[in-house]
Amino acid sequence: MRAHQAMSLKQFMLRREVITLYKEMIQTCHRIPDKSTAKEMAEWVRADFRKNSTITDEAAIRMLISHGKQSLKKLQTNIAIGR
């Protein structure tokens, strides 16, 4: 979406959800005890979000958000088990 183009309420809410998920994933990566792995995972998250940043289809974005939330829960579970 171009910067000068106004977003609909749906688009705004989806964008907010994506940003929140991104922040949660990066914060979770920083809780990985092994700093090398933490850095690698954070770089993977950044690259994955960057790769998908051009997607504009709302259904596809919702699907990616759902997949991202599942991945976040798995990562959080793995970190909790590893401690």
C-alpha cells in the first residue's frame, strides 16, 4: 500500500495486528537463552515479515497472521520448556 493512500478501517486494524505480532515475535526471540540463536531467529522474523510486506490481499494477510500467532506460541512454549 502506498504511503499517500488512505487505509480503510479493516486495513488499519490488520496493519496494527501485524505490527503487534512482529513486536511480540522479536521480543520473544530476545528471550532465547543462546544469544547466537536469538539473533538468528530475530533476523529470520525480520526477513519473513519483509518478504510478506507487499501482500495486500486481506484474506492472505489474515492467514499469515494466524500462522504467525501459531509460530509465536510454539516459540514461546519451546523457550519455556528450555528454561
